[in-house]
Amino acid sequence: MRSRFDIRHYSGFFAITCACLFILYAPLIVVMIYSFNDSLSITTWGGFSLRWYADVFTGPESEKFKLAAWNSLSIAVMAASVATVIATAAAIGMIRGGKFKGKSASFALISLPIMVPEIVTAVATLIFFSAIGFQLGTLSILVAHIVFCIPFAYLPIAARLQGIEASYEEAAQDLYAGRWPTFRYVLMPIMGPGIVSGFLLAFIISLDDFIITNFIKGAGVETLPTAIFGSVKQGIKPNIMALSTLMLVFSIALVTLSYFIGKRGADPDTTA
């Protein structure tokens, strides 16, 4: 007997799903296909070739892209690391801290960067840095990315912690383990998949960010997204499609890894 609430059997559901998937992914597929185009034209197919991928690493703009990639990776690693530590502490405080005054407001503040339009966050951050005389550059990008990445790291960590029964910690404390040993040897290993998922999600958010970075990067500092944008302003070239495809594949790989790590840790007994 069919369930009346099975959305798959609603009229038009399949067609709407296909239309949404097409709108979302067709442009990405076109970019990926034409990144293998041997022609200089971005619309005329000239045969299969890997020349533009080689151009990314050895072409005239390769040094600019390498420096931008290094900036992006180093900032993303540091931002994700700091954001994950803060998010882990916040998750423990929010979920294991019991009821306290302002708990709902605290959760709202943690989630706020996700809900606020990114352009608003970028403008506000730029105004704030200018008001306090904070020099724009790599450090300003790092600080902004840490703040922006905290809620993205918090969500999988908090979800993982909510699935862990308090009995694990109670058992450790019954065996005379203090708070730090209980956290280090009991809670931390079980939380591991959530923490790794949070780190990877924060890392990819930082790596791919363009709007906030473009506002506060300062002169002479480029990340990979801003370097791509600068090249596109001079005209879309096939090497940009190749570079964009590499970023897309890398991002998909990290998101997929984050998903499977989080899924693997869904049951506390699998990592206990």
C-alpha cells in the first residue's frame, strides 16, 4: 500500500526534480567538457586535448595561479583548524552544558553567518576593519574566514555530539576519570568523525570563498577564486575552464569525503 506522504508519487515531482538538477549542474558540465577543448574558442569544439590543463601549470599565468593556490590552501587550513577548535568547544558548551541563560541567543549567534547574505557580511567586515585600522591583506582574510567558517564546522560537530549518549561519559566518571581524561579518551574519539567532517566543510568553504575575500584581501593579495575572477575580466579563456574544473573536482572530493566520514560515524558504537 502506497503511503499518502510519499513525495515521489506526487504529480510533477520527477519533472521538477529533473529541471532543478539541469539548471544546477548543466553549466558545470559544459565548463568541464570545454576544458578539454583543443580550440582557443570557448564555444567551438576543436577536438579532445589536455593542453589547457598543462597551461594551468606551465603557461604564462601559471605562477600567478600557483601563488594564489598556495594562499588559498594555507588560509583554508589555518581558518578551518581554528574554526574547528572553536566550533568543538561551542558544541560541547551548547549540548553538554545543560540549560543556561541566553542559550537560544547563543545558538542564533553561531548560526547567524549562515543566514546573513554573504555580501552583507563582506561589506560589514570591510567597514569594521577600516574603522579599527586593521590592515587589509592575508591576515584580514584569515580572520574573516575563521569567523565565517565557525557555523559550518559547528553543524556536523554538534550533530555528532547530539547522537552520543551521556552514558559514555558517566561510565568514565564512575571509574574516577576527571573531566579532561573523559574528554580526551572517551568523548573525543567518538566525536572524531564529526570533527573531521566539520574541518573538511570549513576548509572547502574557506577555499571556495570569493565575495568576502574580494572585499577584504587588500592590494597585491590574491586567492584562487579572486585570481580566476581577475582573469575572467580580461576574457574567458580555456585555461580558466580547466582551472575551474580542477577546483570543482577537488571540492567535490572533499565534500564526498566529509559525507562518508560523517556517515561512518553516525553510530557511536562504530567508533567507541
